[in-house]
Amino acid sequence: MAQKDIVKRLRSEVERLIADHERVSAQCRELTAERDRLLTEKRRLEESVRELDTKLKSLELSSVMCGNEGSVERARQRVNNLLREVDRCIAALKQQQDNS
């Protein structure tokens, strides 16, 4: 009789563990899908931020160049930054040509 009770207890424990496993697996799938959705949304928002940042810099430069709400020093600084960026691009192109 004691063996039957042990087998019944083991069987109910195994059934409980299987049910827990199925529940946790389903929850894991849901969380993975949510993570993937959030990563996609994050990438979209980061791209939007980059685009808006580019637009903002362009608007700031045009505003400063037109003399609206800006100083000549800010305009010079922005132009100098753009020239440095162009110089870096030219240097990268020359290095790429030298490597070819």
C-alpha cells in the first residue's frame, strides 16, 4: 500500500512539474516576442532620433547663418565642425584608394 501512495505522489508531482514547465515555456515565448517587438520599436525610435537630430543641426545652422537667434561664433563653430568632418571623409577616401 505504501508503494502505491509513493507512486501516486510521484505521479502527481510529475504532472505538476509538467504543467509548470508548459506554463513557464509559454510565458518565455510571450516574453521573447515582447522583447523582439520592443527591440524593433527601439531601433525605429533611435533612427527617428538620428533623423530629427540631423534636421535640428541643419535648422540651427541655417538659423545662425541667417542671423536669427544666434551668434557669429556659433556659426563659425558649426562650419568648422562640418569642415573637419569633410576632411575626415577625404582622408578616409584617400586611405581607401591607397589600400586598393
